[in-house]
Amino acid sequence: MKMNILMVLTSHDKLGDTGLKTGFWLEEFAAPYYVFKDQGYEVTLASPLGGQPPLDPKSDEPDFQTSATRRFAEDAQAQAALANTLPLRHVRANDYDAVFYPGGHGPLWDLAEDADSIALIEAFHLAGKPVGLVCHAPAALRHTKAADGRPLVGGRKVTGFSNSEEAAVQLTDIVPFLVEDMLQERGGNYLKGDDWGPFIAQDGNLITGQNPASSAAVAEAMMAQLTDQP
């Protein structure tokens, strides 16, 4: 039976009041996308507004290219899929085996507050399906609740873009909140590795990655869970 993976991207393209653009981070989409596709998984893309999600232009600069981003640049089929994401309001958790959220700064503004996204994550989690989020995407956990009504991240091992990494990119005073602080405020057991190095936290079916370098590892941990299911 073929596994169906849902990937949820941001629709937000404004970096606060700076006049600069943001969106999703290319590596955090491309790396897991090919991890899933290369194992023969079906991948469906969605975003709050549907259609083409905004790419953080910085993530397309030469310094941030990887084998996965270069592969995407030559993959017309993947580009067409990305240009036609489903609107989140039309997506049902029952249709998928797992959900992955790429980061970029965009999710801090839209996915953190999006009612459809919140309901989706809660439904996947309640069903015991893998929920993966990387870098800034754990922002989408901000208002999610567990079955008992408490914060979903409460008492759980989680990671996400660290305060020191945010300081290094000089956006601490621009973002609406800091991922590390938010996860701790919601009762999460925040863990981190070295800045910019791959690091993931896994607690049951909740799998989070710290930064772009952690993207493929989150997808691989999700696949390991799916493979272990009866």
C-alpha cells in the first residue's frame, strides 16, 4: 500500500514591517520532498491560501543550495506541484498517513494562527500519525491542544529554530515570537544541538527538527515510524 504524505507550506510572504520578503525555506521543502518521493510515497502539497506558496528569496541564494534544491530546480513536475498547492480548508487528515511542515519565517505569521492547520495537526496527532515540523515550522504548534485540552507540546521533547540561530540571522526583533521561547512557554521540553547542525527531537509521533540541516532527518524519522506500523 502506497503511503500518502501531506506537506503544509506557508502562504505568508512579508517579513514583518521590514519591506523584505519571506516565505518557506527551499531546502526544508526540497530535502524531505525527495526523501519521501524516492521511497515511492505519494506527496500532496497544501498551504493556507492554496496555489503557489511564497519562497523566501534568501533560501534561493547560491550559499544555501544543496543537492536537493538543485534537483528541484531541474524538476518540472515538482515545480508544477508546488505551484498548485491545495487550500488547507479542503484537506482532511483521514486522507494521509503523515504530515510534514517545512519552515522558513512565514509560518510564524500564518500557520501559527491558522485554524485549519491547528485542527489538522490535532487530528494527525490524535490518530497516532507522524507529525513532522522543522526549523520555524514548529510555530504551527503554538495553539495546538492535546486530547485533554492542554498544549500539545506540554511535557514533550521538542526542538525548533533556536534563539541563538535567530540572533545570528538578526531577526530576533522582527519576528512575532521566538520558536524556542514559545515551545518552552507552552510547557515543551525544548532541546537543541549545535547551531546550524542537524538535530531532531522525537517524542512519540511528534518529530521536530532544529534548522534547515535537520530537514531530511525529520522526514527519515517519520518514514521509520510509518515502516514500523503494522
